Amino acid sequence: MKRLTIRTPKGAALKMNDTYQSEAEAKDDLMRKYRIAIERLADYEDMGLTPEEVAELVKRTTRVKPYAESDADRLCGHCYSYIDWDALNGRVEDAPKYCKSCGKPIDWSDKKGGAE
């Protein structure tokens, strides 16, 4: 297995790609990252949501690419319900932003209306 960390002479664990000139520099960077992590934790706790609720929100708001069943038909990449693509004459700009069946946001970024 390829190592992702290294140990300093005093035993501190660092990411392999961290390049520090001294133990003090490594310690300062570690403290900065620690403060950032504590701030993120506090922000999370301020929301008042459980980890399960946060995971559900992420799952619900993650965009899905439409599936191209044919030249005219597009299906939601999550629930495989038909998206009213034919009525749009293939214009991605006018495509619905959300699936009417499951509510997932649709990712039209490829401008073709789905993976072939």
C-alpha cells in the first residue's frame, strides 16, 4: 500500500505532499488546519441537524444527469421517470430544472440532454 503520510523526526504525522522547512512551520500549519476544522464543526453544530439529516439534504440536492433513452426521450438519472424533453424541441435552455416525479435537480451541463 502506498503511504499517504510521513512522520517528522519528533513523530508528528503529516500528509505526504506537505513540504515544511521546520517542525515549527509544520506545527503552525497544523494549528491553522485545526482552527479551520473547529470552525467547521461549530458551523455544523449551529445548524442543529443530525448527521443523517445532513446526508439526506446532500442526497436530495445533488444534481443528476438525465439519461438519453432515444433522440427524443430523456429520463431522470435518479428515478428514471420521463422528462418532458420532446415538448422542448431538444432545447436544453428550456429544460426543466427539477424532475417532476422525484424532485431531484437535473444537471443539463453537457448541453446534449443526457448521456448517450
